[in-house]
Amino acid sequence: MFSDNGRNFVGAKRSLNEMEQLVQSQLHNNKIAEALSIEGINWKFIPPHAPHWGGKWESAVRSVKLHLHVGYLSPAHMLIGRPYTTVPDGDLDQVPANRLDYWQQSQAMLQGFWKRWHLEYLTSLQQRPNWLMKSANPKPDDLVLVKDSRTPPASWILARSIETIPGPDGLVRALKLKTATGEMTRSITKVAPLPVSETLFQGRAVC
């Protein structure tokens, strides 16, 4: 790679050399391998056809899709503020400002803004009052209709609950169902309970 002797190119070369030394360091690689082996990966799946279980990440997916329709933005722009192909800058949060050059100062300002943006502001936007409303927990042997946005309600499949799947709070969040053709798992928001001999309607017991 050839270039003139601009200060930005000299600084870029120094940063790349430091990164190369870090990657080639056996001690550094051993620490990474040890941390990964201890932490491991616990992969959890949400029920099929229940994207709302994804909560904030599904909301972020929708936001990204909207922006992708109007301009060149990759998912990385929304997640980390830059394309994945760019070389990441080191964390400058703890470095005194008088030790930073002009480029590093601008990057430190960007990192500080991004940290406060996603820790203090973004988390305050997502409110889900619907999930605070209490309702009766479904039970095994309950009859339900499996909702399907592609078909009218009259065509929804009839199923019987054979197992309840509670969340960490003890409330039922999903059901294992038995239908005429097999078994499936659905979120409770994707099923419509059928009335029994006595059910609650608008706070009153009716038959």
C-alpha cells in the first residue's frame, strides 16, 4: 500500500501495526479462548410465529427495514454506527483528552454519544403496557383456536392444550397444542381460547 506522508495515513499505519501485534500475541489469544470456553453459548428459541417475543430486537429489525428502503444503510449502521468492513477503533473512554489527537478526539465524542444514546435514551422509548394486564392462566385440556393472519377466523385450526410453558415470572407464555394433524407450540397471543360452561366477560361471569 502506497500513499503520501499525510498525518492521517501515518496514524492509520500505527493503529494497524498495534492491532497486528495484539492479534499475534499468544497471551491475548489464550485469554480470549479461556473466556469463551468459560462463558459458552446458551441458545434459546422463541415459539414459532411469535415475533413479538423478540421484543426490542424485533422492533429494531422493523426500524432497519424501513431505513433500508430509503437509502444505503446496512444493518451494521444501526447496530454499531459503521459498516462491518471498517476497522473498529479502540475504546477511548478512559484515555485523557490531552493525549488524543484530532481524529481520536472526534471518535471519543462519537463513542460517548453512542454510549449515552443507547443506555439512557433508547431504553426509555420501549414501553409495553399491554403486557402488564393480568388475565387467567391457560390450563391443560383447554380448547383453543390457533390464530393465522393468512386465513379468516372461521378457518383457524381447532386444538387442545396438552402442556403449558411458563415464563420466568411463573405466568403461562406459550402452549403445547394437539391438533388433528399433530402437535405444535404457540405463544398464548397466537391462540384464541374457546369459552367453556362459565367464562369471564368484561368482569362478569356468564354462561
